[in-house]
Amino acid sequence: MLELKQVYGGYGKMTILNGTSFKIDKGTITTVIGPNGAGKSTVFKAIFGLLKIRSGNVILNGEDVTSLPPAKMLGKGVTYVPQGRNLFPMLSVRHNLEIGGISSGDQAKIAKRIDEVMEQFPILKEKAKEQAITLSGGQQKQLEIARALLLDPSLILIDEPSIGLSPQMINETFRTLIRLRDQGVTILMVEQNAKAALAMSDFGLVLEQGRSRMYDRADKLLADPRVGQLFLGAHLEEA
Amino acid sequence: MNTFFQLFVSGLATGSIYALAAIGFTLLWQASQTINFAQGEFIMLPAFFVLAGTQFLGLSFPVAMAIAVVLSLLLLGLGFKRIIIDPLLPHGVLPIVIATIALGILMKEGVKQFYTAEALPFPALFSDRTLNVLGAAISVQDIAVLLIALGAVALLQLFLNGTKIGRCMQATAQNPNVAEILGVPVRRMILYTFLINAGLAFLASVLISPIYLAKFSNGETLGLIAFIAAIVGGFNQIRGALAGGLLLGVIDNLSAAYVSASYRSAVPLILLIIIILVRPQGLLGKAEGRTV
């Protein structure tokens, strides 16, 4: 589904991704974990074309999509839900969804798709005409995920979905992601809440200093003492 | 009472023109964090485009107006964005402030040097008759200016809220990074904002020039009052800028008549100080958080 081959990139003179390589399969949830500064969010920006890749390749379904701009990545079936609040607070819930489909050439289909997506998220249907700023934190995250579904993506990159949410809303958000996975959508997620995220994921990827250090089934990573050490400040030994 | 009503309506008419300029300020601020200190000169210049067309090229007034609209959009919209704002935007707000102050001086002195330092009459767009409304003599021009300016604001609101392009412009203003991630053509949306500002400046120019004549220095007062109007109403709200413009127009007129004509220019500044002290986000504005 998605493969990164020796990707190098960063901001200005600073290199964040130091040969990041990994591969994820279709219809799975993979959580990327790692200490602060490991390059977790940067790797998403690199995949989605928001960060210029200096060298290496991003392969999507066998096609080289390295450094394609976001608009093109949307056309390839990839959507990105960044960290933090990502709504247009003064626009209505429906209009926020509408913007999610703006890059589509078939706006009639998008109008229909908005109704379909709102069926999956009843709270959004109920509050369709209200300004996004009036939603609770959890509802706002639901809206962001719903908006990412407008273009029928095959791959969703979601960065820190649990941030700022209550435990109940985190569970609700994770349940939504599992439901999407069951519908065939591939999910690549960055999550600080590593334990909870790995518990609901199929696979886990450990990034450290811009390199992929471990990739395995999520349950195996959860049981691996080295993962715990990593979050306590230790470095992984070179493989 | 009749005089008060007359002054009130006349103030609303002038205020509606201030509002057009103030809305331009807020649109540019929201879309690209640009504070255009040449906004007053943007309103001064289109009248001279029209006059140059009629006087030097011998064009009829409507043709000169049509050409002036196009020139305004090209120079004050597209050219302003591409030549001044785009290169400076990555360097923050301050270089833009300095550049637009310089641009304003250049435009003002350019008109003075290469056209005229005299105030020129601008053809009236409406009849100079007056109507008797509730016993007060209200000029047709005031009513027409008020209706056209408010109509333009209503159309703008309709465009921004009722069309997909308008909502994409709002999305760009509210969260440009996310708008880009979702495939909104952010650069094009910002360009549209600059074009709308140029269009509003043209409209304000042809509405106010028949009243105050066309003069190179018109932008000084207009720019300042429009800036104050935007702050008083709320720099991040179109309806705030509209309210601020109307309020300042009325206060300006009433204070000239009932307080002192000599101190009328001080009144908007006093209002500005009060608003900044009491409600810094403006009458209808929303407080914005800033990371420090």
C-alpha cells in the first residue's frame, strides 16, 4: 500500500528524517510511535507533499508519489488530518465537510457523499447548520475525521487524534478509526498515547531520530520492554 | 430635529464609504495578515484613472469608468499582491507595513507631480436634488451612496457565505494551512481577496470623489478614518468594519455640527483610544489568541 524508501528531509538546514524506511499494508492500522523530535509528524508531512523530500522515495500502490503536492495526493486517495484543531471555526459543520471535498471534480457526488458521511456521524448531522466552533473537542475531531472521508480515501494519515480529548472521546475516536479500517481504509497514525494506540492497532512502527527502528505487530511491540525504555529516554541499540 | 436627521443620514452615507475601505482592511488582514497603509491612496487613485480617461484620452465617462475598474483590479489588486505583498509576506507584518506606507506616499506624490495638485471636480453620479423625508431635506446623492455602498457589502456577504468560492476564501482566512491540506487553492483565494479590495476601493473612490472632489491628498484622511473604523468595529469582522465605518461617519458629521468643526478630526482618534482601552477587539470583533 505505502512504502517509504530511505527518505531524507527536514526544515531548512535541519535534517529530521534520516533515511526513514517502512512499509504498511492495505486495510490496516499502523501507529507510529517514538520520542519527541523523532520525526513522527514530519514523516506525515513528507508523505503528503508538505515537506520537500531531499532524497528517497514514497511509493503508493506501486506508484512513485515522492513530493507530489497535497492536491495531487488527495487525488491519489490520501488524506491527512494534522495535529491540533483543524477546522474552520466560523463555517458551519456542513460547510466544513464541503471544503473537505473541494478538490473533487464531481461536486454533485460530493454533495451526496456529505449526506452519506453524516449518516455515519449522527452528531454531525444533528449539528449540520451550527458553526464548527460550537462543537465539543471530541465532536470537532469527529468532524475532522468525517471531512477526511469525503473523497473516499484509501489511506488516512492522522496525527495525534487523541490530543486534548477526554478518555471517553479518545475511545470513541479510536472506535471510529477501527470501523474505518474494517471498511477497508488504511490508517497510518501518530500517537503520543502509545499504549492505547498500539492496543487498537494492527502494527506499530518505532521512529527514533528520523529512522525506523522497529516495525512489528502492535501486540508484540506492546510487550517489548525496549519500547518502554525508549519512552523513558533510552536509545535503541543499533540493529 | 430635522437638522439632526439630515446630518445623521449624510453621516451614514459618508460612513458607508468609510466602511467599504474598512472592509478592505479587514479582508486583506484576514486573508494574508496584510495591513495596507496605502488603503486611502487606493481610494484616491481610481478617480484619477477616470479623469485621465475623460480628459486626456477623450473617452466618454462610462467607458473611462469601465477602463478604470480594470486598471484598479490590475494595479491595486493583482499588481499590489504580486509586486509588493508576495515577496514581503514571508518576512512578517512589519516590512509590509513599511512598504505600504511608502507605496501610499509614492501614489500621492505621483498624482501630485504628474497629474495635478489641484482638487478636480468629479462628475456626479446622481442627481443633486433633495427629498423631503420626515421634514428633513435629504439629498438624493446621500441616499444613493448609502444604498450602493450597503448593497455592495450585502453582495459581498452573499458571495462569501453563499458560494463555494466565498466559503473557500473564508476557509483560507480562518486556517490557511488546513485549507491547503484539503486542496483549496489558497494562493488563488488570497488573490481574489486582493481583487475584491481593489473593487471596493474603486467603488469608494467614485462614490466619494463627487462629494469631496478628486485630490491627491484625499487618501490621508480616508485611509486614517477607514483604519480607525476597522479597529473600532473589529478588525477581524466584516460586519464590524461596516459598523465602525457607519459609526465614524455619523460621529464625524454630528461632532462637526454640534461640538466643534475645528476638532472634528480629533473625535475619531478619541473614539479609537476609548475602544482600544475598553474593548481592544473592537465593538463586534472577536478576541484572537496569540502564541508568545
